[in-house]
Amino acid sequence: MTLHVDHKLGKEVTVSAGDVPIATYVYVPDTVRLESPKPYLHPLRTLAGDLVSLFRPHDHVWHKGIAWSLPHLGEHNFWGGPTYVHGQFYVQKENNGSALHRDMTSLTVDGDTAALTHTLDWRSQQGAPVVDETRSLTFTLIDETSWALRFETRMTNVSGATLHIGSPTTKGRENAGYGGLFWRGPRSFTNGTAQSPDGVGADNLRGTRAEWFAYRGKHDETGRASTIVMVDDRRNPQHPPQWFTRSAEFACLCPAPFFSEELPFEAGGTLTFRYAVVIATGDHGDEGTHELADRGRNVLAS
């Protein structure tokens, strides 16, 4: 099996394995301002063709497959929707920024690997420059049941001031430390199994600090299962991160380096983050999920 790409210029790139479109990266979305426009990955599918992402769910319309989303970047909201304000809960402000595509600098495909790199301008709601970003995505076939995404971002603060990157938890809301690379799973994954290196659970694992986390769920119609594993690079700031995960309300995973501690982002400074996301057909069990995490580590090391 080999990969091939379909590039809709100025819009999106779809990567397919054989005749299965496994990932579409929408780099110029038609997202409304209130949802903090940014690139996202959706739909995402296993090699068997099962959908493992959700787009614009009614409960959180700013959730879109997998996206690099920051709810508290200084005063700016690059997550979408209202901003958490301690004592007032969520307040809609005039602070919904946008991460805007500038240039596609590379797009390649070679056998079992496809890769792209592009640059982005992060702008405040009022249009002021906040961050310059270079982002790379690499898609790799692992075996007959799984493939992996390597997500890399290099962000430079061009705002002229130090930006403190945080979460609702750093602003006062208990156990709500989301922010970073965020995956929202399909509705049928609700009440699925979350797994850390130390064991399995559900919402009780939220806030756990670990190198990787996984989510195992089942699909409607087919009854098949799929597994998502996200691996944090050892060189990332705040490694190993705390994880934001849900199961009872909906399925999500997020390695959250700013879960309970703000990270100062100095003016002119650069931050780099790297992650591997392994998407596998089937429920591989506890031990098999550990093996998938090992493959994610290999993807980061390659």
C-alpha cells in the first residue's frame, strides 16, 4: 500500500492510503470569527475506513477533528467561543484570534510517507500580529492496521510583549486544563476507554502526567473498534504533560503542557512542539496499546 495526495489549491490537502482517504488537512477553513479560525484535520479515518474524528459538534462548535488550539495565549483566544473568566465562568469577548495560512512551502509524497510544511500568521481579532508559525505534518504508514501523523510546530512571538500561555485551570477553573493539540472523537466513542502508561480508565485520568495517552472506542453501524494514541515528544516544554481527556460526556484527548502552569512566551522567543498521533484499526488491548505508543515514539525519532 502506498500514499497519495490530492491538493485543492488554497483550501486543503487529502492524504489517501490506497483508495481510503485517511486524512484531510484544511489549511484555509471557512470558520466564522467566533470559532477562532485555524487549520484542522478532519475527516480522519483508519486504514479500514472508519471515521475517528468529529467536526463542529453542537456542544462545542469550535472543536474540529484535530487542531492546534490555545484558549489563553496572553489575552487572546485561539481556541474559539467564549473565554473563561474566574468568577464569571465563560464570557464572550472580542478576543477570538485567527491562525491564517500564509504559504505552502513543501508538499511531498514518497511511497509510505507524505509530508507538508506551511507558514501561518496568528492575528488578534483586531488584526494585530501575535505569532509567526512554521508547521509541518508528516503522514506515515506503519503496518496493515495503523498509520501515524507527526505534527510539528515552531512558533515565534511577534506581538512585542511576553504572552503567558495557559488554560481555564490556570485562570481558576478546576480540572479544565485543555489547550494544545486537541482531538475530538466521534459520538459513538462516548464512554470509551482512556489509557495512560499506568492503566486504563475514563474521566478519572484527567490531569494525569504522562508521556502518552490513548483512547479506545467503537463505531456505530460496523461495530468495529479503533484506537488513537497521542505521544508527547521528550523535548517539548513541560514534558511530560498533564492530559485533558473526557469519556463520559464525549471523547477527547489533549496533551496539555499548560494544564495547571502557565508558560511564559517571551517577545521574540520561539517555542517548538512535536507530537505523534497513531491511528489504528481495532482495539489492541492494554499491551497492544503500549506497542502502538512505542511506534509513536519511533515516528518522533525518525
